[in-house]
Amino acid sequence: MLENYSNDSAVKNTINYLKEFAKARDIGVCLTYDLSSFIPSSSSVENRSVVINLNADNIPLQFAHELGHILNEDDGVWYFSTTTNGMSSEANATKTGIRILLDYYFREVPYEEINLNNFMKFYKIPSFFTDYVYSLKLA
């Protein structure tokens, strides 16, 4: 299913991890190539489900962000957008998503090889979350 997205096995493994993460928390997941790359991924807290646009950029962070809305129990239906990450609920969903990705990263990378700059670059985490990412490693 993810063959069209990337040949990078680390990205595929992350997406598979996020699917299993969602399943373990009774969150429905729809991965689709049927949407334009301009249509953002979305989530519905009421339905405990996410729709992830596999034609979009930065799928792992979008996926984790949408899961963040469900876990944070945000009201309404949410759409991933880097332009609204300053909004409290959007920033909090991204922070929850970062924690999900960081937990996976710490499991997959030997401690002596952990490099948070590489983590942020790989998952295309906006630089204004740098202090937050580093505070998680220290926690």
C-alpha cells in the first residue's frame, strides 16, 4: 500500500507503527491515495478516526498530529496545516504527535546514536518545536 509514497523503509516502518499505535487505541485509520496532494489529512474525535492523505508531504508527522487530536479529545473535525500550528489545539496536537514519533524513534535508534536534530529533520518537525523536542529527551 505504501509503495507509491516512498522507497524509504524508515518512513514505511513509521507509518506501519502509527497504524498499529492507532489500532491499539481503537482509532480507525484510512490511508488513501485518492485525494489531491493539496487536501490535508484530517481527524474526527467523535468517530475516533483519521484520514491520511498519502499524496501529501510529511505523512508521518501529519499522521501523528491527527492521532494527537484524537488522544487530546479535541472538539470537532481537524485538518493538518502547518499554518495553523500556532493555534493552541493545533500546537498541542503536534506536540502529542511529536511525543508519539519520539517514543518510536527512541525504540528504533540505539541510545548512543540518538540525534534530535536528525529526528526533527527526518520527520520535518517545524523549528519552533525545537525547545519542546529537546525538553522531551531530558524528561
